[in-house]
Amino acid sequence: MKVMHIHFGKEGGAERFFVNLVNALHDRGVEQRVLIRPERSWRGEIEGSAKIYEGVFRRISLSRFFLQWRMSRILREFRPDVIMAWQLRASRFMPSYKKAFRISRLGDYPEHLGYYTNVETLVCITPDIATKVREFGWRRDIEVIANFTRATPVAPISRSEMRTPADAFVVVGMGRFVKRKGFDGLLRAVQKVEGVHLWLLGDGPERNELERLTDALGIGDRVRFPGWQTNAYGYLAAGDVFAINSSHEPLGNVCFEGWGAGKPTIAARAEGPSWVMTHERDALMVDCGDDEGLANAIRRLRDDTVLRERLSAGGRDTLQSRFSERAITDAYLELFARGAAQR
């Protein structure tokens, strides 16, 4: 099986899953080529699993025509069985190459279907996204295939690196700093729980505003912003609880990171977490935008060791039974085989 990936993303959960799937497919014997933007921080993580091409795609630019020429050369030389585009930008670049099975992965809700002209099958990461696609009028094939994480317990970083007391109760949040991730609400919740520390891993357009809010709440001594971390698992290992406070979260890798690192999880009832997680079994669920409810969940986990252990075990069980690497990779391989057989 030969697969050509087109990925024009930058940094975030979608990129973490891209890295995970490329490496998982390599481990299963799939020959791969990938077309990505230059200077991606995660490039080195896939170098052993795929041949990498770099290019810049802009809708109105000469670079578009040059990249299309390069793609034609790659397709003639590689002759892929499958071409897989990742989200909107890459789907807009999907070639009308009839010799390959052409799919696009949707990690979020589309605003329209205009970019998927050359796509045969849409892979949606939740049933809710698939329903939305049908409502938009998509009549071609749809597959629902979730994400998986390769997170495993690793040695924790030293808390001294984060200027955090060894005996502090640490909440970890991570993701792109945009409004829908709810990091402002997480800051307000932490402010309500005396002594709790917060590490926010990531970066994005809201960073300055989040830092200003931290100062305004008077919790600068308890909050750390270590920036974007390609490998965040050492930070998760050093924390006590993982928190997801998104108002809108289809099904990012973030839904699985805490479980993969063996940490209890708190999650707002956004779309993805609500489908994946069960309240009191593998996570504590709170309403979106409920700062007080989030603060209470943090208090509960801080004060109840047995609850932390129970939720951690429940998370591991959910990962193994529903979202394991093998199960998700098998689903992609089966989809690839079905599509390629129709050529």
C-alpha cells in the first residue's frame, strides 16, 4: 500500500495526530510520501516514516502553480494507491488523480463543502461531524474514524524547571491559544482554588490576553506558560490533573492525552469530549463556560486520591477498548484497501 499525504497545517492537535498516524502506518508497512509546509517543528518526528516534500500553497499566488507542477511529478513517480488530504487547505489542493483513492480527513466542522470537489470519501472524526456533512448535502461516502494517541507514561520533567513547588497540586492544560479553547475560564477556575498551580502548554493569538488575565487575577505566581511543546508528555507526567475547557472541541488529540499519560481528566461538555468521555467513569465533566463547576472539579480531584486513581484507570480502559492505536490504524487500512480495490 502506498499513501500520499497532503498537510498544510501548522501546530496543534491535528498535527499531533498527523504525526501519530504517519508513524503508525509506517509501522504497519505502508510506504508514504508527505507534502507539508516548510519549517514545521514536528518534521523530524516523521522523517523515518515517509519521504517528505515541502511547499507553500496560497490560493492566489504563483506558488500554487509551481506546487501543482511538483505534485504532478510526485504522482507520476510515486503512483500512490491513496491520496489523503488533511482539512480545508489540503483538500483544496487535492488533484483529480483517478488512479488513486482520494480521501479527506475532517478534524472539525466544515463551513461548506466547496473545497472537496476531487474527494471521494470524507473521514469524519465524530458521528456529529458526519451528520453535519450530510446536512450540507454530501452524497458521496463518509467514514467515521476517531483519533488515537501515542502518549505513554514517561519520566516527568523536574518541577523546579517550571518554578513550581514539589508538593503543589498541578493542573495541566494544552492547545492552541484561541478563544474556543477556554483557557481564560481555566485561569478563573484556578484562581478560585487556593494553592493550585496551572501549566498552560501552547501558543497562539490569545497568549498576550491570557498573560494579562493571569496578572489581573493575581495568580502569576501559580501559572506558567512554557510555550508550544512538541513532546508534552514529560509535562503531563509531572502534573496531577489534565483539563480540557473548550467550548467547541470536535475530537482533538487533546481528548486522549491525559489518559495516555495516566492522568485523571476534567473536561467541558463540548462535542468531542461528550462523545468520548463518561462522567465519573473516566473523567469529570462540567458544563461549557461553568468556571465554578470547573473549580469544584479541580477541588474534588485535589482532595480525593481514590477518585484520581479511579478516573485514571477508567481513562486507560476507554483508550484500550475504543480508541487504541491498533483499532484506529486498522480502520484506516481497511478504508484504504476498499478504496484502492475500486481502481
